[in-house]
Amino acid sequence: MTRGKQTIIALFTLTTFAISAPKTFVYILKFENTERDESIDWLSQGFVDMLNAQLTNQQGVVLKNRQDLEVIMDNRSLMLHQPRGSKNLLLLGKYARALDKIQLNIQLVDVATWEEADRRKFSGKYNEIPKLNTQLTETVQTMLSPFTPKIEPSQYPALLDAKTSPLDKSYARSSKEVSVGIDKSLDALEASMDIMTGARGVVVQPDFDKTAGEWSMDITSDPFISGDPDMAENTSMLIGILDKLMADPYEVTITRPEFIYSEDHIGRITVNLPVNFAIKGDVIKDMLTSLPYSGLKQEGSLTVFFFDKDQFAFPGELTKRIKFGKYRAVPVIRFFDQKGVVKVVIVDTPEKVWHTAKSKRIHYFVERKFAPLIGFTVGGWSLQVAMESVNIPVDYSFMIDVDEARNLQRISLKFIPEHELEAFLRPYL
């Protein structure tokens, strides 16, 4: 009887000791989306869920939420009832997106003194959320490490470790085998029912060829074509709009040229041609309303659309077209006389080789004044389309003989792809 009482007292002492061990109470609030980017607003609670999932089982750490923080702030004396040596820490997070990267700023605050205990900054790729999750967890664990109670190994044996008997093992093994057998039977039944109803279609055996110990199979296909009907439809719309963007994205306004006489240049006259460049008004609207883009970022007049491969397929031809810059074009302005002969050609290009070209028919080459208002970037996982909704007013000026100026009758402005520019200008060289 005495030994039983001693055992009960020992268990009560050990339990009381375990309950009284110091704890680290961590209050995790929703992260702040500093740029108010709606496409990544889900990460505000998402980061909290990631940390709760990873830190819940960490010994000595007790996770709390906003309601718990409000309770303890209303009655700070509650901290006095916590086990001696416990810490109360507030974890604050801010994040922002810069193209395909997420920038995070983590701050740890001591609730008792409201002093900053630690601060860390790091970044990760938006398209690699699992890695970002791991990086976030490891960073927070490092920040909490100095405040987490060190658990000393107990000198007492683990009282709750059960030892199974041979009978238990046999019974467990038999139960497991029965369970596995039932699962297999159910899977087979479900598969047969799906095939009968057409849910799984007809099982087709691979068309293998075997020759001299070598197995081969023809897998000719376009890796960018997906069997997902939604993805195929999205891709078709995306390609249609991108073709339109690359071929004819600009709205151009040409103002009647001014002819300016100067006494310093007898017999010659300055021609000043005002031109205004802008993106067509319906282009951005089409992008916003027609396509299920994966993300959107707006900074003033700049709008960036993100398209991920989980919703769109990027055909190889489209990828090459973007990577090799075949969508880039430059404005070429031609002045025709009354007979339809080209008298002046203005090429607004950054390629310096054209600035020094000599020609009797091309009277003037201008350094670049036009700036592209649309750009494309493609990677392994995402496609980005950046557009700037601003006006670019440009004045093209050149000097010409007075007699030739009198014969000018028509102006033509055309965007020529950079890789076709040499062939287009060859007749005028």
C-alpha cells in the first residue's frame, strides 16, 4: 500500500514538473501585403498556416493567434500565471512581390517589453512555394531558438512506452493484411465501374516494340499540348491576344508637319513632324477581361500580367519568338513626292549602324526617340507581359532642299520588325 502511494506521489510530481516547465508563447498575426497586390493576397494567411503546420509540434513552443494576443493585452497580469521563465513573443511579417520573387521582412517582438528581439529579411521565388515555406520555417526557428526552453533529458524512464507482445504483433499484422486486401478489392471494383461508365475510358496497352532486348515506343507529340480542355482554351486565347500585341499594339497620331525657314540656310528648309505613340486602348482591357491571368501587378502607368504553366501552355514557336526578340519593331517613316517616289526615310532605331548609313535616297537617320511600351519575358514556368499606358510625343526634324519640300505629298509610318529592317531598307540604300 505504501509503495502504491509513493508511485502516485512520484507520478503527480513528474506531471506537475512537466506542466510547470517554461514555454515560449508565439503570437502569429496575418502577414502584411505591403503593395496591396491582390494576386498574392492569399499569402497573408497562407504564411501563418505554413508556420502553424511546421511549428505546432515543436517542443516548448505554444502557438497563439490574434484573439489570444488581444486577451493578454487586455489583462497583462495573465503572463504572471504562466510557468516561470516563459516568454511571450509577437511574430510580425511583411511581404511584397517583385516579378517572380517574394520579399519577406520578419520581426520578432517581446510582448512584455515591446522591444524588438530579432529581425530578418529574405526572398524566395513565388513559383516555388514549398521552398519558400521551408525557408520561412527555418528562418523563424532560428529567430526563436534563443528563447526556446532547452529540454534536458529525463533521468526517469519513459513510463508510457508500451511494449507489444507477440500476440499483439500477430494481431496487428493480420489486421493490416485484411485492411490492405479490402482496399485493393475496393480499388479494383471502383476501376471496373469507372471503365463501364466511361469515367476512365478504355485501357489502352502501350505500343511497345522489342528488338534484341531493347524496348522502344513511339511518343511523338507536342509537349506543350495538354489534355486539359480549359488549358487548351486558355492557351488559344493567349496566343491570339499575344499575336495581336506583337503585330499591331500601337495607336499612332501624325500631325501635319511644320515647314520652318531659316536665314542661316539659304535654299533649305527644316521639316518638323510631330508624332504621338501610345498603346491601343482596348489592348489592356482585352488582357484584363479575356484571360485568366495568374497574377497582376500595377505600378502607376505600368501593368504587368503573369501567366503560369499550370493554366497555359507555351508553344515552342511562341517561346522562341520572345527569347530571340522577334516581336520587337521600330517605326520607319517615309516621305513620298507627287510621283510616289520615296524622298526621305526616317528610321527610329537604337542600332547605331543605321545612324551612319550613307544613301542619296535616305536623307536622314534619327537616333532613337520612340520607346517600346510593351515587353515580353518568358521563363521555364511563367510568361510575363509588361505594358505602359502612357503617351510618347516625338518631334522628328530634318532639313531638305526647298524645291524637294514643295514636292512632298504623302507620309507613311510603319512598324518594321528589327530582324526584317535590313531587307526593308535595302531598296533605299
